[in-house]
Amino acid sequence: MIIFLLGLFLFLGIHCISIVNDSWRNRIVEKVGGLPWKGVYALVSICGFALLVRGYAVVRYESALLYSPPQWLQYFSMLLFLPVFSLLIAAYFPGRIKTATKHPMLLATILWAGAHLLSNGSQVNVILFGSFLAWAVVDLVSIGRRQARPVPGAPYSHFNDIIACVFGLGLYVMFVFWLHEIFFGVALL
């Protein structure tokens, strides 16, 4: 559990810097430059994610069961998950979806974490998905007081919405029928 918690702390911790102290982050970027900052940020994120995945793989089958969701809730979770991939893609292919949601990646994270919390009641799942849900909600709330930074991606186009929807739904179908079981060992259907 320590490896899992350390990975979660590193991954979400580096992602919380702008939430906690955006002015400090901006001063560091000015002092060392954008590229070195992104390098350190990426390295800490990757290390945290690797520890999180490794730790989760070790403890997921021994974790205590906190609640047992009813079967119908799993199907509701799959429905809740439907727009997640489209929202993730819309973050980098801006169009009407990004304009309407403002922060599609955070909204996707909220839906992803919420869907998993509805269908997984083990302690490690509650910690993992609950942490991501809390982080995304806090980040979404804190964005209003921070200066917006540009997100790299394609130029704005209404065609990008079609790209986000088609590829997002395609990824959703692949995850439901094959990829979730291949990557995580859990068949959804």
C-alpha cells in the first residue's frame, strides 16, 4: 500500500502545485524556464504514475471491501463513462465541446472517477478514484482564480467536435469490449 500511496501522492501532488500556489509555480517557471519545468513536472508525473500503477497492482486483490454496489450501478457507470474519451480528445481538439465545457479534461476526470466509485467498493479503489475526483473538483474550482495557460493542441474548428466524438466513441467501444480487460484484467461485459 505504501508504494501505491507514494505514487498517488507524487502524481497528484505535482498536479496540485498550481492549485496550492500558482504564483510560486510561475516564479519557478520564470527562473528556470518553461522547458526545464515541464521536464521535471513530466518526470515526477511519470514516476508517480509508475509507482501508483505498480502499487495498485499489488494491493488491488487484497484490499478490504468498503461497500458492494448493486449490479445495475455498473451499467449506470458505463453510461456515465460514455462521454469521457470524447471530452479528453476535445481538450486538445478545441471546438464547441471545449467552449461549452471550458475544461473538458477535468470534466472527463470527474466522470471517470465518479463512474469507477459507483462500481468499485474496495478500499484501494475508493482511495484511488476518490483522490482523483477530489483533485479534479478542487482544480476546476481553483481555475477561476488563476491565470489561464494555453493548452497545446489543434487550432479551433467546428470539425474538431466531430473528431472528438467519433474517436472518443470509438475508444469507448474498444475499452468496453476489449481494452479494459487487456489493460486492467477486468471485463466490463
